[in-house]
Amino acid sequence: QVQLVESGGGLVQAGGSLRLSCATSGRTFSGYAMGWFRQAPGKEREIVACITRDGGSIFHADSVKDRFIISRDKAKNPLYLQMNSLKPEDTAVYYCAASSIRELSADIKDYAAWGQGTQVTVSS
């Protein structure tokens, strides 16, 4: 059974940076794509970025391109989201998720395992 735990969220001023980590356990979805999603108050959960197991294919939402970088490795915390030049509109609960397919997907329906989320608040 795959379990995911996010960390690294917090309060930061606009223009600052945060690095989110997602610790995983279990190998049910080993080799499958993973992603970061976020949900702001009053909005639906949306894709932030996703990545294939080998990092060969990545996707970043237009809203975070050139500011956020998703990465994945084989360490204890294999999924990361480096967030730079943060804006107030980035404020949301951020979730890591494991896909049920191997191919890169930005579709929330392709993600079968989710973390509890970590709050990111960007002050203006």
C-alpha cells in the first residue's frame, strides 16, 4: 500500500521560496508517475506539476512555469516541489499524489494515492 506524507509548507512572503517534499512508503506504484496538486479556498483541486518515474517527462501548469520545479529521486523523500518567486495566488493546500498509470498525466482521475496535504500561505 502506497502512503504519502507531504512536508515543507508554511508561511512565506511574496517573492520567497519553499521546497515541498513528499515521503513515500510502499512500492505498489513503483514506476508510476507522480504529481503535485493544490487546492485554494473556493477553488477545485488543480494540477501543479507531474513527473514520470525516471524524470524523463515532466509537466508544469502554466501558472507555475518558470517558478516551480518538480523533481523525483530514489531517496526517502522521492518527490519534491521547489517553489520560487511565490505569489499570494499560490496560497493553497498542496498535495502529492501517485498515479495509477506509468505515463505522464495531468488528469486528477489518474491519481490513486494521495497525501494529507501541506498548507502553503504566501503573504502580500
